[in-house]
Amino acid sequence: MAFSPIVLIVDDMPSGRQSLESLLQEQGYELFLAESGPEALRLAAELHPDVILLDVMMPGMDGYEVLGHLRADPTLAEVPVVLVTALDDLESRIKGIEAGADDFISKPFDRTELRAHVRTITRLNRYRNLTEEREKLRRLSHQMIDLQEHERRSIAMELHDEVGQSLTGLKHIMEHVRKSAREPNTTDQLDIGLGMIGELIERIRNLSLNLRPSMLDDFGLYPALSWLASRSREQNGMKISCNFNEFDEGRYPPAIETAVFRIAQEALTNIARHSKAKHAELKLIINPDAILFEACDDGLGFDPEVVKENHFSSGLSGMQERARMADGQLNIQSSPGKGTIIRATFPVKGVAAK
Ligand SMILES: Nc1ncnc2c1ncn2[C@@H]1O[C@H](COP(=O)(O)OP(=O)(O)O)[C@@H](O)[C@H]1O
Ligand SMILES: [Mg+2]
């Protein structure tokens, strides 16, 4: 996508604004002018400029203060800011660096130097690229997750309905043959074959369930979560209780059902793998305007900040992504020694209304 970089010029003096404007005119930028700090902040929020040329000396709110406000605003913190200072004013530059300036130009302006600075900084175009890339990646990852869920569902059905049923049919035939077989050699081999078929049926069933349990589509969250919990109990010998505030077969938007199920699945895997907990609990609370899911354990806990920094944590960020895809929010509450609570909230209108 071709666009002209947006340059916001901030100076209280008309002469300052004009000289910058004339030096940058016809260089392929879209130029905007602000006369004061507050106006600069308002325009910055509206335009999301590619670079801000910010005069330091202004009455009222000076350049440092403007810079401070920009850096404190998450949506503007990354916008490149070039401070305009008096020539060789080392002190202002140091103060500027501390306040978060990216670059400096000094008055009176050297035409070539000024153009080069602005060109370099807009070409890097850090801010816009970053946010656009991030957005693109997020969309892509949502599409991938959707696609994966779709694939899993169809493979699970194929395994269960086609392969599973054929195997069951085969088993019946073999059992029939086994009954009428007389030759000990043959009956032995048939027994072995039947044993193998039985194992295969079991394996196919588990594969299908792990991919995507059909009960989630057929009966909804309550049975699917209960099943997850009981399987985790069997496999890990852990005490896991389910606390659901409704026991009917309530159905909720499919995106939310899938999100909750996958979050629960990952949370239980993490509890089994990392927590050393004695007891874990799955909670599902349906309110008139929200669905709340929690997975709690009384295990080792961890520091989410430390994990975020030191760990490419695909599990935890996958949960975040799942929640976001269904317009929900995920919150991780954990600290060493104090157990872990994974909480996902999904706003919905009138879910409990029947
Ligand atoms: N319930 C939990 N109890 C203790 N530690 C946990 C729990 N869940 C996650 N963690 C910690 O957070 C880290 C990141 O988890 P995750 O993103 O799922 O990655 P992975 O499970 O592959 O290590 C884990 O390695 C573990 O240190
Ligand atoms: Mg994990």
C-alpha cells in the first residue's frame, strides 16, 4: 500500500513552523502543524504521524512534557519524535534522550541535514510497520486457528464415523468366524487379530477425542468439560472438581464453546505438567451478560511476568489468542507458592435467558 508519511510539526512560533514546512514541502510528506503542546497531543492521537518534529521551547506545555505524554500513551509510545533544539545545546539533548526522543535537529536548520533526518526516520517507519505487521499476524493466526479447528473436527469425524465403524464391523465378522472356528491354530490367530482390532478401536477413539470430542459439538460445554476433567483424573491421578452453576444442557455461541474447551484443555495440561497441585478445579459460571471460566490449582504457581520474558510460551499465549478470538479476555493470576488461576471472561447478551 503506497502512502505519504505523515509529519507533524510542532512549534509555537509561526516562523519556526513555516521554515520546517517549507523545507519539507514537496518531499512526498503529508504535513500537519500544531501551535502548542495540547494541540500536538490532540493531532498526534488523531493522525498517528510517522514522525513528530517537536520544538522544545514552548510556553505552557514544553516539548519534554509533550514527549512525556506521548510516551505514556500506549497507542502513541512508538511514534518517532525528533526534538528541535538550539544549536549544540547539549543539556537539552540529554534531557531529551531521557524523555524518550529518537533524534534531534537544531535551529537554524541545515536543509540537507533536516531532510536526511526526516527521510531516514520515516523510511524506517517503525511505528506504522510494527502496528500493521502485528495486526496482520494476528489476523493470520486467527485464521490458522479457525482452519485448524475445522480440520480437526472433520478428521475427528472421519476417524470416529468411518474408520471406527468399519473396525467395529470387522470385529463383529471376526467374532462370528471365531465362534465357528475349530482348528486351534486358527482360533489362536483369530484371538490375536481380535485383540489387535480391539486396541485399534480404542486408539482411534482416543485420537478422535483428542482432536475434537464430538460431544462438544453435540452436547456442548458441560459434558465436554466434565469429560476433560475425568480424563485428566484418570491419566494423572489428580483430584479435579467441576463447579458449574448450571447443569442443564445450555448451548452458547460456538466460538465461545470452542475457546473455553481449548483453554480448559491447555490449563489442565499445564496443571498436570507443571503445577504439582493436589487439587484443581474447573469453574463455569453463566451470568446473564457473561460467561466466566476458571481453571484453578493449588500447586507451585509461577510469575507470569518472568515466564512472559524468558519463555516462548505457546500454551499461555495460545489461551490468550483463543479468548480474544471469541471477543473474550484471559487473565492469569499466579505467583510462586500460591497456585494458579486462569480466568477467561466472555461478554454475551442474554445467554442465560431461555
Ligand atoms: N498451572 C501451572 N502451575 C505452575 N506453573 C505453570 C502453570 N501453568 C503454566 N506454568 C508455567 O508457565 C510456563 C509456560 O506455560 P506454557 O505457555 O503452557 O508453556 P509450556 O507448557 O509448553 O511450558 C510453564 O513452563 C510453567 O513454568
Ligand atoms: Mg503448556
